[in-house]
Amino acid sequence: MIVEAHVVRFDSISLDGGATLAPVEVAYETYGALNAQKSNAILILHAFSGDAHAAGVSPETGKPGWWDNMIGPGKAFDTNKYFVICSNVLGGCRGTTGPASINPATGCPYAMSFPVITIRDMVRLQKMLIDHLGIPRLLSLSGGSMGGMQALEWAVTYPDAVVSTMPIAATARHSAQQIAFNEVGRQAIIADPDWSDGNYYGGKPPARGLAVPPHLCMSASPYLSQLQANFRSPASVSAKHICERSASAPRYSPFIKRATIRPCTPTKSQNPTRWPYYSLR
């Protein structure tokens, strides 16, 4: 299924912080057909690093959408029954207005002059899109992580505009630990010499700084038990336990991209009580 991306432009949007963006564009894709009653629409909400390409094959990249296994004929979000919509969030820079967009007042990217936005601002732009599509009420909406936060915001801000919500792995508010981790991630990006005070557009991006937050997330509480099981104290590990742990180890290391982990037997010259012996390929 080859899908086509669409972009709609609105005159302006008022933000929670008091600023106004004018004009504002939003990129979106649709799958399936809207019925005559306009009652079968489902809005899919992406996470922090996602985009509007949720399903089908992109004509530009040839790649499937990030939730292609869930959206399509006969799938969980069955496009034989439902009209599925996914838009890039405000600030997302994947077709929707964000810091990389050109500020009409300066002719340069907004960069650090882009106003602070909230989840409610993202949802406000989504509501403008849904109104533009002529849909009076969504049958449902769903998303994970930051997408789940948007789903919750929809239920609170526009309760009459949605029948049901399906937030996944989301929270209504950040914990103190989450706020702290986010700040560490931001500081890592800012500390990258390529950050250039946020004016790196057209140049080298702060890739090294951007690599730190995912590593930090993988060290957070949901993964601690798995990490602890894989990297136990040498004093408590026997060669037999190492081989048993290796056989049940996850196929992918959380810190090594595209590295397949396979267990291997330690040789006589290797110390089996030092670390589990994994071979990376």
C-alpha cells in the first residue's frame, strides 16, 4: 500500500504560553475511507521521535510506517472498516511547523526562537486538522508514550469530540525522576560542540549529544532488572550460570545498535567469572 503525505496550512494557532504561530502547517497521512456518516475515524498519535508515516509504504523512502503491523486491511486498526489518520505533531519538523521551519519574520529557521509548546498545543492543532477534514467526532484515538499523553489530553480538552481513547505506556504527569532524566538529556545535547546555541540548521547536528538520552532511558527503572540479570556481580556468577544466562539473553543489546548477541562457550584461557561471554555480530 503506497501512501501519500498531505500538508494543510492554517492562518495561525494560539499557544498555551501566550505566543501565536502564523502561519502553521501540519503534515498527515490517511488510510482507509471515511464513511458517509463520518463516524469511523481513528486518530493515531505518535511518540516523541515519530512522524505522520504510521503505515503503508512511503513513496519517498520506500519504507513502511512505524506502526505498519497494526494499521491496514485485517489488522488491529482495520482499514477495511476504519478511516485512520496520523499527523506529525506541532514542533515535530517532519512536515509540521517546528524549530526547523522558516520564520516568516526573519527568513531563517526558527531554531531557539520557536516558542515553547505543550501537549495541549499539539492536540489543539490536531483538532484543527480534524475539523478541517469535516469529522465531527472521532471514533477513537490511540498512541504510545507521548502519543498516549496526547490521547489523555484529547479526552480532557475535547471530551465531546471523541468516543473513546486508547493511551499506551503513558502518564498524565511526569514524575520527579522523569523530569530529572529529561534535564540530563537536554544538558548532554547542549554540551555537544555542534549544538551551536541551537543554530545548527544547515550544518552538523549535535549527534553525539542526541545519542545520550536514549542510553539514559535504557538505564531507567523499566530496564534495571534485565540489566542486573545480564551483568551480575562476578562474585555471584558461576560458569554454568553464565551459559544459562547467555542462552536466554535478549537478541539485541540496549546499547549497541544492530548488534546481534549470541552465546558462546568460554575457552580455558578466558575467565568465566568475569563477564558473561557474548559474541557480537
